[in-house]
Amino acid sequence: MTTYQGVPLTKAYYDNHPEIHHLYPSPQVFLTQLYKPLLEKVSTTNQPQLLEISENRVTINGQPIAL
């Protein structure tokens, strides 16, 4: 789930507002540090994981993640 100011962030909005890009993980960071490790965890544990990204923080299952 990705939000901006509490509202779901669409790709179109993100693409049209480059001034907010620095607030979010880069595609490289997203893939290598967030998505792939979570996908591996899901396949290993067979338990759903909740990744939330906002302009203020990144959490996995409610726990803040430092990038």
C-alpha cells in the first residue's frame, strides 16, 4: 500500500509530480530491499506481509523500516 498525504498514491500522480519522488524509495531500493525480501519471506513462511509506504515512512507489518 502506497499513500501520499493519507490518500492512495497512483502511478500517474507520482509520475506527474517529480517534486515528491525524493519522499519515496527508488525503484532499485524498492525491489532489492523491500519487495524481493518480502516475497521470499511470504514463500518461506506462507504468511501475508503488509508493506506500507508513505511520504513519512516505510513499515512492514506495522514496524518502521530504515532505508
